[in-house]
Amino acid sequence: MPPQLDIVILGLSISSSWGNGHATSYRSLVRGLAQLGCRVLFLERDVPWYASRRDLETLPYAAMVLYSSVEELKEKYATAVSQADLVISGSFLPDGPEVMRWVLNTARGVTAFYDLDTPVTLEMMAREDYRHLEPRLIPQFDLYWSFTGGPLLRRLEQEYGAQRARPLYCAVDEEHYFPMRIGQKWQMGYLGTYSDDRQPLVEELLLKPARLLLDTRFAVAGSMYPDSIRWPVNVERIEHLPPAEHREFYCSQQFTLNLTRAAMRATGYSPSVRLFEAAACGTPIISDRWPGLDEFFTIGEEILVADSSDDVLRYLNALTPEERQAIAERARRRTLEHHTSVPRARELVEAFREVAESKATARV
């Protein structure tokens, strides 16, 4: 059992999953850290958008604090940040650059930037949009953890001066995601917030098959879809699905569809937490194609890949229940072994120890 670590995380949100994938990822990671004996304080900016859509009031395994302004953060939590063994600043943090400068000047332990949106972050910086991260801050962090792996990590080190760019992928909380014996409502469903760049895939890989299979039922769950979209009559729309209802949603489908934002799809090596959630629930997955997908699941054995509506129609019409179940079981086994809370938390702790030992040696 490793000695306890005091960890402070400043992130976009852990209290509300509305319109973001950060909350469920943070919840899983923090629970894993708590199981390893770490003490975690999560500091979240109290913003109206999430305040009115909160689906978690307290963390049973860590401390969660809402602060109203940067001034309050600095006034009340300087001691916690100063004394923590590890301080993590997350991507899309409100007033991010100002908060990060304060963290880097205040923290005496290891500091890390955790980018849950790496391709988007780099696109923004390429446009000189520094609302969430300034390039000159990157080399000052001891670690740059990224939701995206692969070649992008070397780019972070070579072009942006990141000291140690490491993958820290999302992970599923296996206590909340597991198979249920429940009647299947839909032949295929999709869970995801609307985005302009992802909508063409929704059209091609879900809505087009739905229009051709009017005697079967489909579902799309997620917020912010515009009223202009014309949904086929056999596609059920669910405006927002809180995490507590994700498992039932996955288990009510014969297949679930996974779709990736364009920036992540182009860069690759960016698995969505939805992949691991669905796999943990024992639901077979049909995914869009992107580089690095085969590092997480074996294509054709643990996951199915669709490039067009024809591929989706073939899977829906041709696979037997036994074949679907075999694919789902293989994906579930792999997910439980590699992509759950505790294994991911161990990766974080191991990277922290590497940095802490290196800094201690440098001081001698």
C-alpha cells in the first residue's frame, strides 16, 4: 500500500456532467485515487451553467469545494495548494492562465497540467486563443498528462517544451458500469453532446440507417442538439442523461455507437470514456475509425468499426446474438483489466513518484 498523498485538483467540473465529459472522468479517477489511500481535494469554479445542472452534490470518497472567484480561490486555498504533494490543473479551467500562474507560484510539490481536450487545446493555441492555456506555462509544469496519446506527446515536448508528456486516458468506474438483465429497447443508441464536427457522423452512421430500418428503434441521448435537425420517427431523443442512468441506457441497446470529435479523430489515440462505459456494461460497440483505436480494442474481435452506413447496416442485420455477446464479453474483460479507476490511478501515482524522485535527486 503506497503512503498517502495529498492531491489538489482544479478542474472544469466534477459536480455536473451536463455538456461535458470531464465530470465522469474526474469522478472515476478520484475514486481510484481514494482507493489507493490518497486524499483528494477537488476545487471547482461555481458557474451558473453547471450550478443549475448539477448531478453530484458531494463526493463520498474525496472533498469537493465550489469557489466563486479567482480571488476566493487564492484567499482560501493557498495553504492547501502550497502543502499538497501534487497539484493538478485541468484543461478548460475557467480563468485558466491566471489560476495556473498562481498554482505554479504557490505549489511546493509536484505540479501537473491534465489535458482532457489535447487536440482542441492545440488547435486553440495555434489560433493564438489562450483563454484556457498559455504556451509559456507548459514548460513550467512537472508533468503534462494528456487524454490523447501517440505521436502528439512528442509534439508537446518538442514544440511546446512540456517536461514530461504522458498519456493519462479516461477510465470507467466499474462500480457503476456493469451488465444488467434488462429488456432491449433499441437496436442501436448513441450517447454524446452535440457538436458541429461530429454531426455528419451521426447523420451517416445512425440517422441514415434509421431511415432505412423504420421497423426498428434507435436512440440519441445528449444535450445541445439544434431544433433544425429532422429526426426519423423511429429515433428516440433524450435531452440529457445523467451518469446514474448511463448503465441502463447502454444495457437497453443491442449495439451502442461511439463517435469522435473531428480533432480527436484526426489526431487519434483519444478514446472516449463512452467506449469504456459501454464495454464495462457488456454492450457491443460500433465505432468510427481513428488512429490508435486498435491499441485499446482489437478491431473485429472486441469492437466493430464503421466507415459508412453500409457497415452499420451489415452489423445490425448480419450478426447473431451469440456473435454480439462474444464481442461484448471480450471488450468487457479488456476494459476491466486496463481501463478502470484503480489501474488509471496507479498510473498517475507512478508518474508522480518518478517526478518526485527526480526532483529530490536534483536538489541533492
